[in-house]
Amino acid sequence: MNSEYLRTFIMLAELGSYTKTAQNMIVVPSTVSKQIKFLEKELGRELVIRDKKNVKLTGEGKLFLEYARKVVSIEDSFLHDLNIVTDFTVNLRIGAVPSLLQGRVMPFLSWYIGNHPKCRCNVISAHSQILLNRLYDGDIDICFSYRTFHENNCECGLFSNDEMILVTAEDTPYENGITVEQLKNLHLVKESQLSVADSVLYHDVFDDATNVILAASTGNYIIPFLKSGIGYGFVVKKYVQNDIASGVLKEIPILDHERIMLPSYFIYKKANTVVTDHILCHLKEYLRR
């Protein structure tokens, strides 16, 4: 049985959507559908119930999900153990949400691998809940998320704490500052990171806003759009510092609101000696730089 198709089925079961599953796997939804149909044909059983809004598992699908997870876990364990007997002394399985992977985790990995050439890193990117499930199941060693996780057998530490700011490339009368009420009447670009950093401000602005012209799942994706000169949006300051310095983007202070901070976390199992005996000390060294 094709393990790739099993992974597709597991992700579909977790996300409940062909579209979201395709986005995470970087394929088109029809590819996901074909793989599920292949599994159903091979098993001679219907695994999912399809409707317009979401996907639900049949009774056979729920049973098969348990076995699919076991098969994938066994394969991952085998590949992990196989890698150990190579020239690499450390094999690290990392998970990160997409925006955090791009902006924060990859620079850490570049530094880490540069200083530890005998390390092999396997990286996956997915939504926080999927990563936490895979961490709990032992499929990854450490994950980086905007969500904390406080199970008894897991440790959670602060990875970064980034300031979020309002920016635009438009000609604006608000270069010296803007109020929250004034902001609601502008062309706005909506993204989900602000909801994590400050859910009250997020709902206050976007629930009452009259002109949201773009919505995206993460602030990293809206930066090119903002740089094109359309709209105002909240982004992580670190990612646009050069654009602000060069004048491509303008930072707009919010006059009646405090600084907006977006924390992120690294999470691992206490019993995972790969992390506790090696990676953790280097991660803390990196964060002290």
C-alpha cells in the first residue's frame, strides 16, 4: 500500500477538507481525490463521506485511520533509525508553521547545520494542530508554533517574540499616526497572525472594517501585495525592516494602542533524548546571540 497515499488520507482526516489538504501538500485538490479513490478501490471500502462543506470519515474510514497512522509511524521510525547508521551523528525531525518556518526557523537551521555538519534535518510545515498531533505521536522531535502546549510530558519554551506593526506603501496622511477607528475606514489587508498576537484588536478592526480588500492566512504572504502600493496591513516588523529603511514601506504608528507582540514557541517531549541531550543546548545558544 502506497505510504504517500496513507499520509494524504491521514491529513485529509485531520483537516476535513480536500482544498486544505492539497494546500498543505502543495498539489491540486484533484490529486488528493485520486489518491483517496485509489485507497478506496484497493480496500474495496468507502473511506470518506463527501459533501460541499467538509469531509467526514465512514466507520471503515475511522478504523482504517488507526492502521494508517500505525503504518506511517513504523515507516518513519524505520527511516529515522536507518539514518542513524549513516555518517550523520544527529537526525532531527522538525515541524514548523509556514510563516514561522520561513521567517525564524530556517535562519536557525542554517546556523545550526553550519556549525554542526554531521546533523541531518528533516523539516515539515503544517498547521499548529497537525504539528502538535505529530509531536505527541512521536513523528517529529521538536515543533515551532504560535500555540503553546502544556501536556505533562512536554516542554514548551519561548522561541521568539516579534513586534507586529501597521505598514503601507500608499501615499498616506497618517505617517505620524492613526487611531483604531480611523484604520477601520481604510483599504485593509487581513491576515491571521494579528489574531494570535492581539485577538481583541483583530476583531475590533476587521469585524467592523468596511473595506477589506485581501485576506491571507499569514502576514508573510501579504508583504509583496502591500509593497505594490495597495492597502494597509499588519506584519512582523523584522520581515520589513529593510523595506522601511529604503522607503518602500511606511510604518504607521497606532496612536491609541500599545505595541503588538507575536510570541512563538518551541515544543518537545521531555523523554526525547535527541532534543534534550543535543538540540536544546544549541537552540538556547542560538537564542542568546
